[in-house]
Amino acid sequence: MSGAPAETVARLIPLLEPFNKTGAHLSAATRFTEDLNFDSLIVMEFVAAVEDAFDISVPLNILPDVATVGQLAAAIEKILGEEKS
């Protein structure tokens, strides 16, 4: 997936490991619902782990638009960029 910051994706993959109950290959193209079978509870637990790891607050209103690891990485980059300015 183009546009996904590789460094951020690389930081997300280890965070995803404990949530990867399906044994799916983890990459920028990994889809949370289809590939990992995430439900709303798992999403909230994972978002909390991401927030802790990146020291950010993820707005819940962006979650419906985030389907893949790459999209999440791009959203994290955007949040980090907004916090710096």
C-alpha cells in the first residue's frame, strides 16, 4: 500500500501480534475486520495499545475510515503531525 509510512507500520506490527488470533500475515495491507476478525472490543483494546505506544490520542471518529494497518499508520502520522504544530 502506497502512502503508508513504513517506519510507523514497522512499529504497529509488534503491537498487533498479541491481537492476531487468526495467524494472518501482518503488513500494511492487513485488514482489521476481514483478516484479523477484530470486533469493537478488540479495536478499543488495540487503540489503547497504539495510544500508549505512540503517546497520542486517537479520535474515535476516524476509526470507521481505518480498515488496514497502512491506513492506521497514515492516521497516526497525521495525528503526530498535528500535535507538533
